[in-house]
Amino acid sequence: MIELGRYTMLKVGHKSAPKDPKRHKKLRSSAKRMTTDGLNSLRYDVIKSVKTAEYQLYTNITVNIGAV
């Protein structure tokens, strides 16, 4: 079974994106955290990478995160 994950950035000032009062502190400490959180520490195997003609600025990358 294939499971998909998709991420969409909310526009600045979007009503459903309330401002986090700790956002500046989080941004200042992001360099310390980036090696251990998120995609930098995720182990995965790349299955397929396709640069689409329709969206030339985007690359579709298919990965397996369960078998590493």
C-alpha cells in the first residue's frame, strides 16, 4: 500500500495560521535543532525522483520510510 504525504505552506497573514508567540525564539535556535529533527534525521530510501514537465520548478520524490 502506498501512503502519501503532502505539505502546503500557508500564505503570510492567513487567518488559520495564528502567530506563535515563541516563533522568534524557535527561529534563533533552529540551527541547533536542524540536525536532529525533521527531514534531516529521517532515514529513508529514495525509490523514484521525477522532474515533471508540467511543474518545472518541482520534483516528485517517492521514498520508502518503513524499510530502512
